[in-house]
Amino acid sequence: MSLSLGLPQVPSLDNTFGAVLIGTILGSILYGLTSHQSYRYYRLYPTDPLLLKLMVFVIWCLDTFHTILSMHVCYYYLITNYFDPEKLLVGIWSMRLTIITTGAVIAITHIFFARRIFLIGNRNIYLLILMGLLLVTETCFCLAATVETFVAVTFERYTEHYKWIIPCSLGTAVIIDAVTTSTLTYYLHKCRTGFKRTDSLIDILIVYTINTGLLTGLLNLAAMLAATFSPKTLIYYGIDIASSKMYANSLLAVLNARRSLLDRGLEGFETGSFGLKVYDPNEKEDKFPTMAPQAQAYGPPPVIDVRVTTMFQDLEGSEQDPSDRSEKADSMIPQHGSRI
């Protein structure tokens, strides 16, 4: 009895490392999708700018590192120290580094989308500054949370002093997702031209933008609520693992979607950087390809001018004046401008 009283209080595994394990499994599945999309991007777009190719490579490397960290967390707590309950109370370095790695993936993804908004939004500098401030705030929260996990090495001490940092970071990410999705939807709607073929393709872009932004926003919102109302569990951590993968996949999906848009006939939207070309919605001129039949010009029927040359031979061998031959041949040639 005294031995049991001397043991430390071990947290429940279901809502702590069980949630981390489920998040790692889902994240590994999404990582496979990230790798496939990265390969597909380099195969389909070899002529893209070097900076864009480098961004995709960095995203893939961060996502790979994030997956390795998540696997190490599960292996450390559930395999290596499965019979050492005291280790469950102390955070490991791989768990701490996942926070800043997730922040880096979110930052790169939102920088990419912020550039899209800047280009299709008539270069609205105020909106760009707003998104930049939100992005810097979210990155600072991730950096502060990472540093504090190294200071407060136990989960109990971290939740007592710094439990507000994670919800603030996730809440900022939710705001950025909402601003990005709503702004992109608004400016894409302004690009509508009134032509059915073009507007249907713009509608596809709008639906895709809402779906991708909605997925990441809902995951971040769920993680924020879990971190706020259940800070002593790791449910938010498991959700955040999947959320990080969704950011990487949303960026790569936008880049790879350009080919499918071209196959649908939206050549006018193709650019080398973000898959959309900016058009002034106030312009009257139709710059998009349409399937409308061309008007036929009616006028006088064309005139076919046929010139015939006939050679005559005297079959009887009688001599004939060459000038007579020429006059006889000319009499059988249709006059210039006659219609046949």
C-alpha cells in the first residue's frame, strides 16, 4: 500500500499519448499525400521559377521532419519507456520541436497565399500588411511556446504557467485562415466576366478555396478548443499534427491544380507562380476564350478565274500561218473575269 502511494500520478493514456498516436497515424497518411504531390509537381512543372521549386522542397523537408518527430514521440513514450510511468510526465525534445516546425509550415503556406491575394487584389498593400502582422504574431506564439517547453520540462508545470500560449497561437491561425479564405473568395468573385465557360471555372476555384481553407480552419479551431478547455490532455497536439499536414497539402494542391485548369480550357488563368492571372474586372473586352460561333460575313460569291490554253495541231499536215493559229486559240480562251 505504501508502495502504491509513493508512485507518481500517471495521466490517462487515452486522451494524452493515445491522441498523439492517432494524430501520428493520420499525419503519416497525409504525409504520403504530400510526397506524392511534391513528386507530381516537379514532374508536371519543370519550367517553374527556381524560387517556387525551392519553396516546395522546403515544405516537403519540413513535413518530413515533422513526421519523424511525431513518430519519435510515439516510440519514446509508448515503446522505449512503456514500463517507466515517470517518463510520461516529462516532455521530450521531439515533442517540443514539433511546435516550431508546424509554425514554419503555416508561415510558408500563408506567405504563398498572401502573395496570391496581393496579386489578384489589385495589390492592396493594407490587406498585405494586415496578413503580415497576423502571420508574425502566430509565428511569435509558436516560437514562445517552443522556448517555454524547454524551460518548463514537465507537462504539469507548463500547464500551470504557460497554457495560454498554445490557444493563442491556434486562435491566430484560425483568424489567418478565415481572412485568407474570405479574401480569396471575394477577389475571385470579382474576376467573373459574365461568360458561362469562364465563370464556371472561377466557381471551381472558389469552391476549392473555401474547402481547403475550411479544413485547416476547422482543425485549428478544434485544437484551440481542446487546448483551452482540456489543457492537461494532448488532444490538441494530436489534432495539430494533422493540421500541419493539411497546410502542406493545400499549398501543393493549388500548384498542381494548374494542369487540370488548363485541361478544362482556362489558359488565361495560367501563370508560373500561383495559377491565376489578374484581369481587371472593369474591362469590357473579353479576354477569355469562348465557344461562341463566329459571325459569317455575307457578300457576293467568290469569282473563280480559269484560264485555258489550247494547243492545235494540223492533222492533214497542211501549212498554216502561225498568226491564224494564235487567233483561233485566243478565240477559245475565256475572257478574264468570266465566271464558271
